[in-house]
Amino acid sequence: MTIAFSTISITLNGAPRAEPSGTSLAELIASLSHSPQVLATAVNQVFVPRTEREQRVLMDGDAVFTFQPITGG
């Protein structure tokens, strides 16, 4: 018996990407080569705090952007 997994299409930093349905933002960020603690994230141009990434389930068509916040003074 073959189990079919459904996927969603998102963009990550402007590049198309397929992910399994139900993928959270935290799971996506963990799959990247950068440390999750040094990246800021936005989904559909809305900032998503690190503490909310686990609850933010990605949907088909979402545009995810990652960036390193600039600090200084």
C-alpha cells in the first residue's frame, strides 16, 4: 500500500518550494542551513515572532521571507 502525502506550494525568499501539508514555519526554518535564532521571519509580508513559528502552519501560496535583523545604535 502506498501512502500519498499532499504538498503545498510556497515561495521562500522568492524561490518556489514544495512542502508537505501541515508544515509549520518552525519546521521550515529548522530545515534551512541557518540557525533559527539568527533569522527573522515574515509570512505574506507579516512579521512572525520566533515564539509563534510553531503555531504558524504554512498554507498553499504563502510567501515566506527570512532575513537577519539589523541591530545597532
